[in-house]
Amino acid sequence: MSHSLRFHLSLILTLLLAAGLATTDTAAQHLDVPIHDPVMAKQDSIFYLFGTGRGIAVWSSHDMESWERLDPVFPDTPPWTEEIVEGGRYHLWAPDITYHNGNYYLYYSVSAFGRNTSAIGVLSNPTLHPDDPEFEWTDHGKVIRSVPGRDLWNAIDPNLVFDDNGTPWMAFGSFWMGMKLVRMNDNMIEIDRNPQEWYTIAARHRYWKLDDRDAGDPMNSTIEAPFIFKKNGYYYNFVSWDVCCRGEDSTYKIVVGRSKYVTGPYLDKEGQDMRHGGGSLVLQGNENYAGIGHNAAYTFSGTDYLIAHAYDLSDEGRSKLLIREIKWDENGWPVVSLNN
Amino acid sequence: MLGLNVVLHRYTNGYFNISIALPIIVLAFQISFTGCAAIPAENARSGENNNLYEGITVHDPSIVKQDDTYYLFSTGAGITNWTSADMINWEQQEPVFESAPEWAERVVPGFDNHIWAPHISYHNGTYYLYYSVSSFGRNNSAIGLATNKTLRPNNPDFEWEDHGIVVESVPGRDMWNAIDATLSFDDEGTPWLVFGSHWMGIKLVRLEDNLKTIAVTPEENEWHTLAKRHRYWKLDDRDAGDSANPELDYEKLYPARILELNRQSESGAIEAPFIFKRNGYYFLFVSWDRCCRGEDSTYKVVVGRSGSITGPYLDKEGQKLNHGGGSLVVKGNENYSAIGHNSVYTFDGTDYLVAHAYDSADEGRPKLIILEMSWDEDGWPVVSFE
């Protein structure tokens, strides 16, 4: 699987570059924050940013403009990750941060390069302020695991969402047969088994003859990083298509569909089902960015924001933090402009 | 006779065939261990179609021999079973389970103890009986296991012990169906369970040496797909492949054109795997197309082989069974609309293919078929079902 090898080598390079930047520059304007797969939470008046990186990278800001790098979430990697991928040749990817009932829940991915030998784990903390005496990440182990040959999905890229009944669901997935959604237990750290409830919420073409262990066609079938955002009675399912992690050669883009139900079906502007390849474009690269993707969406002080990473063409395609306001058109679809 | 014609149905998918719709289950008339259910010899039409015996109605038969007696297990209430001294005259016995295993209700709410596709085998002093709990057109299913020290009911050690679920499939999570399990050992003595029906095909999973649970190790190479057929990628997760799941609203799911294609095209219609070892090869037999439709059934048996139990399995033309390959072994003839769900056994040095076939002269009821199997010069199995 030379594609995935390249993808992962590029990812390592990107992250090493990002780490390199970070050590010399712990504060950066948001346009220059080197990040991959960003998610954000606000506690009191501070914004906290989490992203892919050694031990899960953390940044903080008072204004979403100037960011300061903090210690990563994990000083050491959790022992249970050895069970998923032996030998330590794995990476911690794509976190998701959610606040619920007095705790912050940080979901994150553990995976092996190019394989769906993966798992989503979860940590919790009563606070995100590092100086708070109660600040401590508690490891709750793994939530979901994917097994090659058994599962036609990849347990990475988690996103937790609550439906209108207050029931938690986990969206996740990358390549294979698309984006999955599973009902979570109210305790937020495991899936609900009474009974288990699973759905596919978005997918692209996959040739039936592909081997179980084949992630899929990177040129036409890449789909990952789901993020569900609630607005005006709809659930909006953002996903990322096409090629990430190739610097200036990235073609990453964000598409969206919506549904009245968290379980779908999610339809795009043309009424196409996202499970049948549907998805309406939200953001793609331009003269400044090769590609944009792996977004989150939040409401802060009454304004909706899209958070993503973008491959900066003025900086050799390094991935940088992108924050833009989301506006909504007359039909209730999100509109995001790359112009400041 | 006491009318112990038991009409058995197994709906893995597909439509409700009214002609064999009403299960006529006459339970447990036999009180003595010798049974009073012997079918008179004059009903045997042995020799026709090269079948050793015709007449008893069974679906998905599986046979093992203990001492001088053949024991046959098949789909039915509590798992139907029969005995014979000669594979020709069969007597029906007590079902394995008087009532459904307790765990079945969670897997299939309202489960009525109609258990599918049992597989019996003997290993290290114990008889292992894998069986399926499911409902037609859906993959909320589980494979259970029961064991016994002996199959002779009058032996003091005779007692079926249920060990619960070996593997379970969950709709929306799994693209396979946990039914139709058969046990197989590779050349290293490692146990594997091969199973599956529709969805994305036949699965193989390594078992623990106790044969009761899936092997749990950090290694990733424990699951494999051994055979599959075309499946349109846009099908709903809960669609077996032919759009017959009663819980789905097909008007909303697919455009009419796609729905029509699904219903005609046998998309992914593969099930009932059985692995037989011979001369350094593992032969994987599977059934294609539609069972359970009486005279409208199109069921047939195909085969592929591999030097390794995990595959890849290739047919006579070198086509991978994972890419839709499979060489025909046996299909329906002028007396039987279709045949399938086979196993292969060696008794006293002779190989036999055991299956059921839909009797065109008896409204398509499924009947026991036992055929001698030979091997051609290239080492492929041959049966005659003329």
C-alpha cells in the first residue's frame, strides 16, 4: 500500500516540522499555528485547542488569535495502546473534546500506519486549566476498536455528538466503508450495548473486490473526519474528502449534508444521500492553501466557527490552523469564506 | 405412521414461500429411545439420482458417526435430529433443546427456538454442535455452541451443555452474518470457525483451543474473508443483498431501478461454507443463489481450494472465490429444483456429499440428499446428481 505509506511519511514529516516550529516558537498567531486535525473547547474565557501530535498537542488562547503552546496531553503513551499496535509504531491522532456533566472528555485515535488496526480511546478531566489543582487526565481506556478482516471501518477520527434527547453518539471513521455512528452509553466512555445501535452516515464508492485490509482508492474514495454540528433543527454532517497530508499536493476539502435525525440519512443540497457519495462543498483549497479539511464547528458567544487545518502554500504546504466564521444561507446551508 | 413429517424452513433471506409456509411441527411423539418414527423401507427411493436415501425432510443436514450409528442434525425447533444405522433408514429423535437458549432473546427478540444450520463434529472426546440463532433477512444473529460427551441418549453421560455465543453479528456494525458455522482445523491443529451468509461473504475466524470463543490475541491476522460475490456498494448495511429485510423501507432507500436490480440479481447470494481437507488442499464448498423457495429455489454448490486455510481459495479456472469465483459441484436437476448447504464426510473410506434439495415432485420440500463423492485426475471433487 504505497499510497498510505507515502501519506503517513508525509504526516510524520509534517508533524516533525510542526514540532520543530513549536520548540522555537511557543506562541503564534492563528495563521501560523502548526496543527493537524484541530478541535477546540472554551472554558471560562480561555480557548483550548487540541490536535494530532506526539502525546496530543495542546494550545491555549484568550482571543482565538494568539496561541500559546502547552504541554501535550500524554507525557507517556497509555499502556493499553500496546494491545492495539505492538512495538510502539503507532501514533495518537485526531482528538475530539466534549464537555459534559462536569467533565471534559477527550477522545483520540490510536492506529497503525495504513491499517485499520485502530482504536478510539478516551480521557477525562474536570478542568482544562493546567494550573487548576484538579487538573488531571484520567485514562478510561478504549471505546471502540477496529480489527482488520473483521471490520470494514477504521476506528479513528472520533466526534461525539448529543442528539435532541441528550443521548450521546460517536461518529468516526476513515476510508474503508465510510463514516460510522454508534450510540454511546451515558457514561461517555463506552458504547451502549442494550442493544448496540450502529449506522453508516456517509460513504463513497468502494469496489467490492477490494481486500478487507485495503483502505480504499485514495483518488476517488477518500472520506474521513466526520463532525456533526447542530443548527436550526438539523444535524449537519461535515466530512473531509480527498487527499490530506501531502503538503502542497493535498486536495483535501470539506463537504456537508444534513438530516433531522442524528442517525441520518444525511442529504446534500441536491438531495443526494451522503452514504451514496453525496456531499455539498463547503471549503477547498485556493491560491493560499493546497487543501483544507478535518474540520470541527462550534458556537462561541453566539457566533458559529469552522475550525480546520489547511496546507499553507506560502510555507511549503505545512498544515496550519484555520478559523473562519460560518454563515448560513437562506436555505439553512453553511457558508464559509476563505477571505479574511 | 405417526405423521412425523416435519416441514422445516430456513429463511436466511428472500421471500416467504407460501407453498411451504406453514411449519407443521409435530413434537416429540417418540417416547422410547428406539423411537417410533422409523420411515418404512418401502418409502425409500434409493438409487434414484444416485441418492442413497430420499424421503426425510431436512434442511441444512450435518452428520457424524458414533460407533455404529449415524447422527444427523438439521434446522428445526430446538435443532432437529435423526439417527440411522445405514444412512438409508432414519429415525427421528428428541430435539437438542426443549426451549431456546436464554441468550437467544437478546439477539433475536421473540426468538421461537427455530434454530438454523447446526454443525456437529467430534474432537478430543467431546461432540461439538455449533448452531445459528437468527431471523430471515437480518443479520442480528449469533452462532452458539452446545457440547455433549456422547450422542447416545441412553448413555449416562448424555447431556447437552450450552456454552452460549461464539460469535455475534450486529446490524450496521458488521458486513457479515453470524450464521452457518462449521468447524475446521488447519494442519497445525489450530481451530477455525468458517461461517457467513450474504452481506460481504464467508468469514473465517480463529478460535481458542477450547473451541468456544474467538481467539483473543494482539495479532491482527485472525479474521479473513474466504469467499464473496458482487455486492453493490450503495446497499444499506442492513440489506443482505437482495432487499428482502422486512425492517427496511425500500421506497425510501433506493431508486426503483436499484431496487429491481437487487431483487433480481442474486447480489452477494453466498452462504453455507464447509471446508474439507484432502491431499494438502483445503476445499471450500459454498452455496450460491437462492435457497428456501421450494420449486423456485436456484441453490447450487460451488467449490474452490487453497493450500492454506486462510486462502486465497481459487476455483478450477484460477478465479479467486473472493472475487466471485467458484467451480460448480452440483445443482438442481429434473427432479429437484435446487440443492445446497452441503457438508462432506468420509465414512469407511468413502467420501460423501450431504445436502438438502428441493423436491419438485413434493411441492419443493427440502429432502436429505447423500451422494458419493469421487475426485478427478486434477484433484477436484465430482458428484453425480442426474
